[in-house]
Amino acid sequence: MSERILFQHGTLGALMAGLMDGTETIEQILKHGTLGLGTLHGLDGEVIFLDGEAYQGRSDGVVVKLTGKETTPYAAITPFITDERFEVENQTKGEELKQSILASQAGNNLFLAIKITGLFKTVHTRIMPKQEKPYRRLAKISESQPEFHETNSQGTLVGFYTPELFQGVAAAGFHLHYIDEAKQFGGHVIDFELTKGTVEISKIETLVQHFPSDDPTFIGTTIDYANLEQEIQQAE
């Protein structure tokens, strides 16, 4: 049986603090899995990993397929293996569906990889715009991020549920990105409503946390974590 491994490069806490230089290639990230999410150098949009391919949702609303040569300061990916699957036959709001996913696990202490495929009545996304140095803290950038709405969209939500204990390593709770079937609309999910679809869950057994150990900025920066939880909630 294959091990359910979540591989993460960088930490959300460092990204929140403004460490936004790309320190690993998308090509290298894809060696560790098929499904996940992230961002690019300079916080340039939202990355969606689906079926072993990488896509970028840009702040102008365009979605592009990545070559693999791009770099990322933060990405999380898993070789997605379905452990549980259930169908959604009735229109369901995002928060209700998230609670159903947690209820199916009888607890909140595992990392979960999530894949939801189907017809979405609504998808509300945001996309971080590319930044230039000197980088600001992510919470400040989020105050002016472009947002997008799509209705009756066929596509896939991908992402992770992170236990509260790991807040800062990643975003505690659900962190989801969306891409439509035509690969023309995508981004970080703020809210959604599913008309009909399939929910697949993978129970993560192992977290591999990869650090940019050759990056002098990461090594030498003193990071202020004082208001980290509040800032993550604001940005997410």
C-alpha cells in the first residue's frame, strides 16, 4: 500500500511574514505528488496541482498551465490516493460540506487531502497579485486582492484540511483552490456551493516539511509571529 504523504515546501507563517521569493521549482514539487496548491515567486497568483499538472490562476483572471521552471516560496502536494468517497446529490453550501467531511472522519486531528469534483452553483475566489520587493506582510496585501465569481461551473476543488495544532505551518482548517474543467477559471476559494458532485478524501499519514535551507533570506530573517493567527484568518 502506498503511503499518504503530504509534502510541503516552505511554511505559511514565513509567507505571511513576507518571505515570498521562490526557493523551489514547480518541477521539483511535482515529483512529490499529483494534487495540491501553492503560489509562485513574489506571491504571483494561485497554483493548482491536479492530476500531476500545475496551473496558475493569475490576478487578471486568466489561468495558465505552468512549465515547471517557475519557482515557489510555498506549495503543498500529495500523491492523492482516495481512502473515502461519497456522492453529493443535493445542493450543498460549502461550510455544510466541510462539516460533512470532518464528520465522516470522526475527528479533527488528521491532515486530509480533499478533492471535490462536480457542478458548482457558485464559486467565489480570490487571487493574490504579484508583488515586488520590498515585500509587505501577506495580510496587508490581502486587503486589495482581486476577487472573482463563477456560476454553474463544472470543475474541481483541491486542497487540504489542517489540524489546529499546525496553524502557521499551514492554514488550520480547510485551504482549497479551484479550477474549472476548461482550465479557464481558478483561484483560492473563499466560498462555494456544490450542486452535485463527488467528494474524495485521502487520510494523510506523514507530513514532510521541506525548508529552503540554501536561501540566506529565509535563514537570516527574524519572523514576527505575534499576530500570526489573526493575520492568517484575515488572509484566508
